[in-house]
Amino acid sequence: HRFQLRIIQALDRRKIPLAIGLEMLPFTVQPHLDAWTAGRLAEKEFLRLIDWETNWGADYGMYRPIFEYARKQRLPLRAINAPRHLVKEVAQKGLAGLSEEGRRMLPSIIRSSEEHRRLLALSIGRHKMVRADMQEAAYEAQDVWDSTMAYGVVSYLDTAEGMSKTMVVLAGTGHMAYGYGIPDRVARSRDIPYRIVIPTDSGDLAYEKE
């Protein structure tokens, strides 16, 4: 998270107009992010309104410097993820079992490629996250995550406010590695240049197609 902040600060120092996309929060809390960056909320009230503990749960202290820097510099913070209850519903029932209300809340869902699914299968198998008969629903839940976040990126960059900006998207490696997930879906919608930055402790980690 310190490294994420360093990237944001370095781009900001170069006078590159920025926005920050957040996997951590669903798009339903966007008004509260706007209020935070405008300086209208104290931290305690902000965390209550965005329901940080339910929506993300990780120690907010790790993210505080990023949120505070965005507030100080008036950098737009964009909540780009899907509501957790919708992703959970898809993981349990598949897209076909999603309620009509849930369907209306989500953008068009772009299915993952076969190559991406093979990568996801390795992750699912390694973590023993789901039973074999629920694997398709697990793929579809990932599709909901990635499609919604990609839509959040593109839809903001298409606005009058966003069209001049570079968006730094803070998301887990599983949504970025090899260009799958968010980057692939953004690229299917818009010809936007991008870079993927994945830090590693060891310094010798290499991602290859093989």
C-alpha cells in the first residue's frame, strides 16, 4: 500500500491529472467518497457510511495515507466494485440465478477467456475455495467483479470530468495479472494505454505466458 501511494504521488508530482479507482468499495458508496474528498466528512463518519468493515474488512490503517492524500490533493476517488451481496449471490447460484433487481444494478457481464479461466482454475484449486460442481459459478462471480470494475473505469473516463485524467486502479493481482480481468475488459471497450504494476517482495518474480 505504501508502494501504491508512491506511484500516485509520483504521477501527481508530474502534474498528471489523476483519479483513483478502488476495488475495495462498491459503486453504491460513491456519494460518500465524493463527500470525503471534498472535506465534508470526518474519518469516523466516513468509515461508517462506506461500511468499510463489511465491504473490505482489512485494516484501514494500511489505506489511510492513500485516502488522506487524495483528500488533500482533491484527487477523485472512484468506487468501482460490485456490491458484495451480488457477487455472493452469483457465487452461490450463478448468473442465471441472479435476481432481477441484481441484474439491473450490474453492467453487461463480459465472460472471461479460456486462458483466464485456466489461470483461475489454478487459483481455485490451490486455495480449495469451491467444490467442483460450483466452479462455473465461481468463474461467473469473478466475471461480475472484473466486468463491473472495468465498467467503473471506462464509464468514469468517458465523463467530462474523467476524459482528461489518468486513473490509477488499486486492485488485487488476480484482477490484473497477465492483462486478464480488468485490463482485458477495459481494452475491449476502449483503446486506452495502460501499465500493470505488480510489486513483489523477492524481486525475482516473473510472469510469463507459459
